[in-house]
Amino acid sequence: MRNFTLNNLLFKVRYFLYICLLIFFTSCEYFSFEKNKNVEKINMDVDYTSVDVSPSFKICDSLIDKDKKNICFRTTIREEIANSLSKYSIKVKKPLNETIIVTLIIKSNKEIKLTKIEASESLIKEIPSLHEMMQKSIGELSEIFPAIKRGIPVTTQYKLPIRINLEN
């Protein structure tokens, strides 16, 4: 009788272990070894050709609409450079009516740098000090806040068309 009880007990232990192994191997999908499996994945695709918030001046900060803020920035920078350039008395031999393209770098640390002026040869001959005047005008701009991308200030390049209209 004792032999029967021991065999019965061994059978029950084997049966129990078999059931445990079966449950263990079939339920692995319920045990996740990844941390925070249900956390939303962060989008790592970054569009480097656009910014979330364009550069701005203090007077444009109260605007909420992105397009209106961008228009405010463009208008303000043109007005400030035009006011600064109007202080110079420029003598020309022949009338000029041209548009130049000024390329600016607005760094993330609020520094503004003139990188390039696209102008015709005749305009550069008539106004040889154009680069220096633009450099000073840009240096006199009021404080610019840099563009924002994903909550971080970033460096941006800005092309500014400026119309030069001078009479003799």
C-alpha cells in the first residue's frame, strides 16, 4: 500500500510540474521583458527645412498665430534695416532701382550674422560701402529671439529681399 501512495504522489508531482511548464511556455507573451512597452514611441523624424516657431522680435511675441508672427518678424526686420540705411547719405551717378538679397544667419544664441549680399555689379560699383552699411544696420537691430524647433532654440538662415531705390 505504501508503494501505491508513493507512486500516486510522484504521479501528482509530475502532473503538477507538467501543467506548470505548459502554463509557463504558453504564457510568455504576457510577460514583457521590455521596459514601458505601452509608452508611446517618440517620433524621431525631424524636418530640418522648417521650424515650429520662426525667429521673432519682442513686439511680435504677443501674437499667437504662427503666420501672423512670421509676418510681424519680416515686417519689423525690413523696417528696422530700412530706417538704419536711411541714415546714410548715398551719392550715386545714375538712378538705381534694384532688389538685393541679404542672407542672414540667426543663431540659437540670438547672434545675427550677415553671410552674403546678392547684388548686381553695377550696384556694387555705385555703392562700394554697401556691405559695411548692411553690417552696421544688422548690428543695430533690436534683440531677436531665435527660431524654435521642438522646444529648442535653433540656428536659422533667413533671406531678406531689400529694394534699393536711389535718385542722383
